[in-house]
Amino acid sequence: MRAAFASRFDDADPLAALTVGERPEPTPPADDWVTVQLRATSLNHHDLWSLRGVGLTEAQLPMILGCDAVGLDPEGRPVVVYPVVVTPNDPRGVSILSEHFSGTLAERVAVPRSNLIPLPDGMAATDAACLPTAWLTAWRMLTTKGRVADADSVLVQGAGGGVATAAVALAVAMGKRVYATSRDAVKRDRISALGAIAVEPGARLPERVDVVIETVGAATFDHSLKSAAPMARIVVSGATAGHEPSVNLRRVFAMQLEILGTSMGTPGELYELLAFCSDNEVRPVVDSVVPFSRVEDAFARLHSGDAFGKVVIDHTA
Ligand SMILES: NC(=O)c1ccc[n+]([C@@H]2O[C@H](COP(=O)([O-])OP(=O)(O)OC[C@H]3O[C@@H](n4cnc5c(N)ncnc54)[C@H](OP(=O)(O)O)[C@@H]3O)[C@@H](O)[C@H]2O)c1
């Protein structure tokens, strides 16, 4: 079957490490796994990290990339794939598809049957394919970790990214005052259109916020600390611009800040997210939909840094 996979690692030029070509059909490793026929997937920064060699070893190559998926189960029913799989030999106890088990950028993928969630009625496969990784991460950052129900205001750093646009759209739909930073004036205009107050990175906000959504890291972390209200939660799920910021500990203890790390979410949280989007007619921010036959273009778009929202792959086109 046709697949997009990492055939080697290239830290400086991850696109050069991407191969599109034939791979063997998936072989379910246990009786409770099934094969899903893919209909739509979406890219994540995770796929670029994999091509750079972050989280994979040479021994795991070639590795089919892709975490997100919507497809048809063996009975032909449309399903959303929850991408976290129990993995006893990983120190986390789990892994995301494309780490230990083949990913979703292929014609078919094998997953545990218990990872399949019915696609909500009325939701397009290309929209639902955005939800299981970036949107699930943003949902858990806001709800379980950020306790946004107790918050009036939220700051989202690096507003153009998949997690960041999800956090803005969800927090606005929850009725919060949302501030969002972006280096790019066009992205600031687009994030304003989603209902956020867009500002330049590092700008002083009119108020200190209760929850900060951090995926940028070193470039924005000091601003996140300075923008946080007493008892605020700074929730971190990524570090695109560096993972070793300097942290003013005086501010952390004096303002009684909570810095919380998180990764992905639970199956229950994915059910909640799907229901929230369905009930409130919230749909993901989609940068572009690219046919699977041009998957290399989708990677180039993500790598360019110009994308606003999710880059989606249509496997039916
Ligand atoms: N832990 C998890 O479960 C999980 C899940 C999904 C993603 N992640 C991580 O979260 C991060 C975000 O991923 P993503 O796919 O949403 O988006 P992304 O493509 O990594 O982009 C995030 C945003 O970061 C900002 N940014 C990048 N470099 C910057 C710099 N040098 N200075 C200031 N801002 C910068 C950009 O914002 P502007 O251009 O708007 O300024 C960009 O839109 C990644 O590191 C990813 O690995 C983690």
C-alpha cells in the first residue's frame, strides 16, 4: 500500500527524510486489533519531529508517519481513531501512533478496536481528522489541566499552530476572554476573526490571565510567566521554539503559579471533545486540505510555518 514514512533522519532538513512509496499491508499484532481503511488524516508538528529523529531510533525505521485519522472500521462504519496505544516497553507506558506502531499516513492502519470512536453524525471526516491529537491536547490543557471552568481569561501563545488555534476556538466557544500572540500580522487578523484579542509576542496585556496555553516554549515562556494572574495555571504541551527557557522562580512562588505539563488526552476526553464540537457546532480551523497523492506538499506547508490551523490530508481524493 502507499504510505508516507521516515526512511532516515534529517535534523536540518526534515522534508528530505520523508519518503512516499510502497509499504507492506498492516499486520494487527493481537486479536483485539483491527485494520481501518483511512478516509482523512491531518499533520502535526510531531511528524516533523519524527523526521528529525526526535522520539525514534534508527532501528525503528522505516516508520509510517501520522497520528490523526478518520476511517472505516472492518464493518464499514465511520470511526475516529484515538491515537494513544498501550506500549509496555515505552517508559511512558503508552505511545502515539507512528512512534512504536505504524502511523496513519497510509491507505490502511492497524489499531486496537477499543481505540475506535464513532464519527459524530454531521461531522466531516476532514474536520474530525483534526481532533485526536492537536485538538485533544488543547481540550485537556484547557479543561482537566487548566481548570478553565474557574477562569475568566486565557492567553494562547503562538496563535498560528494547530494546538494554539484549537485552544483559541475552544476557549472562545466556552465564553472566555481570550488573548493570543502571533509574530505574524496576518495570523493576528485571522485569530481576531476567531474571537480572540490578538497581540504581538511579549506585549503587555490589559489584565493578568488565569490560564496560559504554552506550546512555543523558550521564545514566549517569560511572557507567559509575566502575564499570569495569582494562582494561574501555565499549561505546557510543546516547545517548538526551545525546551530550556529560563524561569523566574520568584514569580512562580510569589504569584503561586502552577506550571503543568501535559500530553495528548484520555479516550474519555476525546469523547467529550467530539460531543462539545458536535453540540456547539465548533469546527476545527483548517489551513488546507491536500489530497493524499500530494502528501509531500502537505508536509512542505506545515514545515513552512505559514499554516494557520491544521493541514488535512484527504485519502479519498
Ligand atoms: N504533548 C502533546 O500531546 C502535543 C500534541 C500536539 C502538539 N504538541 C507540540 O506542541 C507544539 C505545537 O505544535 P503545533 O503542531 O500546534 O504547531 P507548530 O507548527 O509547532 O506551531 C506553533 C506556533 O509556534 C509559534 N512559534 C514557532 N516558532 C516560534 C518562535 N521562534 N518564536 C515565537 N513563536 C514561535 C508559531 O506561532 P506564530 O507564527 O503565530 O508566531 C507557530 O504557529 C509542538 O512542539 C508539538 O510537538 C504536543
